[in-house]
Amino acid sequence: MKRKVEKIRHILLQGLSGMLIGSIIPVFVTLSYMGNTGLAPNWANWWEVHVHNGTLLLVDVVPVLFGIMLAKISADRQELKERRQEYVQVKTELDEQLSRWKMIFDHTPVGYAVLDRELNLVFANRICGVLAGAPVEELIGKKCYDCFGSGELCDGCPVVKAFVSMESQTGSKKEVNRQGEENILEQIAVPIIKHGQVEQVIEIMVNVTEQAHSLQNRHEELIATIDTMVGIIELKDGYTGGHSQRVRRWAVRIARSLGLPEQEIIDIDIAACLHDIGKIGIAGLILNKPGDLTMTEYEMVKKHPVVGSDTLAGIPRLENVSKIIRHHHEAFGGSGYPDGLSGSEIPVGSRVICVADAYDAMTSDRVYRKAIAKDHALAEIKLGAGKQFDPRVVEAFLEVVSEHKVIQFPLAREKLS
């Protein structure tokens, strides 16, 4: 408020200054006229001249025009100054976000590369340089198969498939890098869709050479990828920070309350962490849009369970996790998506995550609305039993909430080892 008052005061002062400067013109013109007509320079003649001379009346408007002009110039300058300050602030925030992204990419043991439609690398993290046996700077602008392959396009290349199918693809390959080292790489190719076509593809590469004979180490790499992916999801959607981990905790507690087998609980644990992984391919402007989504934007968002499921489908250990993710937006009554399943057709893990996801979404602030009270959210969950939610899962969830259970459950990384 104080800043706004100061701005108005500054504009008014500029306007008054303009009026004072502009008043010199009518004074000079009037005195010149009186001198040329032989009139004595006094107030009576001044008034007489101005009343009977339309031209001089017009000249009297000059101070007002000067005042308005300077006030307008002052207001425009102030607005430009404020916009520049906003620009600097936005740029600083973007630079900080870019720095966080770079830190994530450079400190994960997984290779991340962005490729254009010509299969040229436009971005690569530090691990990509390690895999290729060359500095990252030398990789940019080069074909992916020249950096991570034999110099020829790989058979069944998942990146090419992602460009063609507009869906996530997986694969694996052997490569001999520039240092003569042979590596076995597992790949995930995630398309970045813009204006209805694939503009770029993110290629995620995990070096499984040393882990080929060690299942435990391989799982550790997988969990590192999961942690990184969750971090990327949270960064893209700034209003859902911590959402995946909260959903994970609720889902595991519900699963334990239902008495599900230990392996099913572990799968639910991982699926809850990654249930929104499909949002990687959705533009941040859509995820963080403060207003209502258009029908086209909403349809894009609705694809994220399928994209997430397809991303993990080729990893044997995560086949069940992939199914849980695909169906976590199905409704118990059959009105959900993507496949319109109902009742027991929906995997139990999906039914569990559906309740946990909905509760956390309602009780968390979003860019388009504020969080609602927990009691209100619980009432909505109860109301949705049999329609959106599995009544048995709702009952278990309410039991967990009412008893304030603090259930100790193993981390996925511990159970995978």
C-alpha cells in the first residue's frame, strides 16, 4: 500500500511540474500580445484579453496538457521500472531452478540426454560423458549412436520408436565408448510433445555392466532412478512438492491395514512414489496453470497414467508396478480412466493409491485452489465409496486415520536388496 501511495505521489508531482513548466507559454504569449496591441500589463487587461480572445484561451490549456503529458511519461517510466524489476526477479528464480536441475542431473548415477528430431544431442549430463568416454562438451550436437553406440543406428532404437509412436519406449544395448570400454545400457525414451508432435526425446540410460551379475546392485541403480524421477516430477509441478512421498506413506499404511502380502505392499510403495511419473512429458505451463484447463490440455493430463505405465513396462522387476500406475485413476464404479475398469478389475494397488492420492490432493494447496480442511476431505472420501473408491479401501483408510496409526514400513530400496 505504501509503495502504491508513493507511486501516485510521484506521478502527481510530475504532473504539477509539467503544469508549471507549461504555464510559461501562455504567460509569454499573453504579454507579447498585450505589448503588440499597446495594452498596459495589468490584471484587468490580462483578464479582458483572455475572455475576448479564443486563441489565448486555447493557449491556457497548454499547462494542463504539459502536466498530463509529464504525468503519463512518469507513470510509463515507473511501470517500465517495475516490469524490469519483475523480469530480474523471474530471471533470478529461473536461474536458481536451472541450477537445481543441473545439480540433480549431474549428481545422479544415471545418464540423461535430450535429443532432437535428427537424433542430435542438445543436452547431456555428466554421466553421459562417463558413458561415452568423452567430455560432455564434445557430445553436444553429435548423433546419439556416435556417442553411445557403434556409429550406426541401433536396431529397435527406443528413441526412434518414441518419436514415431509418441509414447515412452524402453530398450537395452551394448556400446563400446571412446576409451574402448564396453558397457551394457538400459534405456528409457520419454517423448516431449508440443503442438501435437514430438519435439524432443529424453533418453535415460542406466549402465548395468557391473550389475549384470548382481541383482542387489542393479536394484540400487533402479531406486536411484526412481528418486531422481520423483525429484523431477516435483520440480516440474511446483505446487505438489512432497506429494508423491505423502501418497506413498498413506498407501503403505492402507495396504498394511488391509493385510496385503508383503510383496504387494512393496509394489504399492514403489508405484506410489512413481504414480505421477507420466507428467514428465507434460509441459510445466499446463501443470502449473492457475486457471481451468482447456479440453485439449485436460486430455493431455489424462494421459499421464498410460505414459507412466509405458515408461516402466519394459523393466521386468516393475511389471506389476507398471499396471498399478496405469490404473490409479480408474473409478470403482467404472467412470475413471484410461480403460474404464470397475470393481475387482482394477488392481488392488491402484485402488489403494487412488484413495491416498485423492486425500493428499484435496488437503494440499494447488495453483488453481487452496487446500480444503481434512474433515471435509474425509467426508468426500466417504461420499465417494462405491463410486470413485473401493469401499473396503475407504474403510481401511478411515481406520488408519482415526487410530492415528504410525506404521513403520520398509523403504523400497531396503526391500529390493
